[in-house]
Amino acid sequence: MGAALPQENLNSDETRGYELAITNNDHIGQVGLRISANATYARTKWIEYVKASQGSTYADWLNNGSLNGRYNDVWFGYGYNGQFQSFDQIRAYQINQGGGNRSIVPGDYIYQDWNHDGYFDAGDLHPVAATNAIGGAGGTNTPSAPIINFGLSIGLNWKGFDLNALFQGAAGRWISYPIYYSYPLDHNGNSFAQFTDDWHPVDPTANPFNPNTVYVPGKYAYTGTNINSSSTGPGGINNASYVRLKSLEIGYSFSPKMMQTIGVKGLRVFINGYDLLTITGLKGVDPEHPSDLYGEQYPLNHIFSAGINAKF
């Protein structure tokens, strides 16, 4: 009769994780030392997920039809097997990469024939990463927290000097920025400098499809061929693990005896900074920025300040 089904409380999931925290306060001679470290691991799994059959066991497995016992952040994508190095390799390649391989040139990406049917197509989707998928088949693909989060704080003091540093980071997290990492000259716009490291003919006026054309190797494929944004490999799904020096402060407290001569009970001068250093395999983007189509964002600010704390 065309009516929608009533809402029912059918699905269920379960989140399990671990948390570890270690703190130590000690002195080494005249140096006071405080170290505190913490780490968490957590992941959510579907216990029961009710959905109609998708028409085949593969479709059920891929398109949420059979999620029972699966983590809810599985990212389905394509495997990456390198880049074609020559026209001879392209002619000898037995797996159809699309169009009978006629439109492929050296430097183009080689995708994994995951189901071994001789063709690269949608049937080769399989789990390649977790967290922060941007859409498509296989899972809810909603942005989620990294699987592992960790932090480290360090405090030192010696003869009036003090230092406090906070590090934070994450692991088990992947992102994809199709435009930023995959598409040079998108929408007739400019291109990031990274795309200049690409395969290209020695003679820029040569026919790129001529088997006699000589190519210069690079990291990215020849302009006009883009990596699939849901595949592993350069420009596709990127590991967004990172460690960041979130804050650092260095100060000096003058002795009360010295300050009494000018009528001050206490005086401390300090300098500090925030978001000073990030160690990550990503280039040009903030690893905390979630996956999206463009990956564009305001650059991460490095903030510095100095001050004086006085007590009268």
C-alpha cells in the first residue's frame, strides 16, 4: 500500500576500548621532573544490523546487508599495485584496467584485481583502511575518532627556571582529500606544486599515446589521469597518524628575596607557543582535518606569546 515501515529499535552496537595512564613525579639532583603519559584504544562493532538482502553474498558483504560482527568504521576501497613503467609493460599486462588498456600511458596507476576475475571494476572493492571515510559502498562511512589517541606532558624545574610541554597525537586514522591530493588544475583553477612531480613526455609536444614517446618518471601520473580517491597509493587514502607539540612554555621565577627590594612579592616571566610542530606523513594539510572532497582549510596557526606574572 506504499506506506513506510514503522521505526523499530532493532540495531545494536558495542564499543570496547582500553585506557592507560602513567604519571611520575621525581627529582634528579636539583632538577624537578614530572612526566604524565596516556593512551586510549577504542573501536565500535555492530552486534546486530538489520537490512534487506542486497541480491548476492558479495553485495551483502559490501553494502551493509551483513554487518553483524563488523566494525562500523571499515573503509572499502581499491588496492594499489604501483605505476606502469613503460608501454611494453602496458601491452603485456593481462588485467583489463578499463578501456582495454588502450588509454593507459606510462605513469598511470595499477589497481589490484582483488577478486581475480581479470578486470578492475567495482567488484574489487575490499577493506583497505578505517575511520573517516567520505562516502561510497561498504559501511556507514561517517567521520569517526582515531582508533588510538595518546598524549605526553613533561614538566621540568631548576633554580627558578621551569619548562612545560604537551605532546598529543593519534594513530589508526586515514583520510582522503580527492581534490587536494588527486586532481591538478581542477575546475580550471591552479595546481598545487606537488603535481609538478609527475610522469610526462620528454618532448611536451609529443603524442602521449605514441609507443615511441619517451617519458620522464615522477610520483604522480601524467596530467589528466587521477588516482581513485578511495584507493591506496599516492593521492588516495592517506595515513593521518601524527604527533604534535601542542604547547610549550618556558618561564623563570625570580627569588622572593630579590623581589623584596622593589616591593614585589613574586615575579615570573615566560614565553609560550601553541601548535608549534607536527610530525606526520601528510604534506600541506592538518592531519586532524577530517576527510572531505576538497581538503581545503585555513592554515594551522603557530601562536606565540610572552608575559609577566607579578604578585604585589
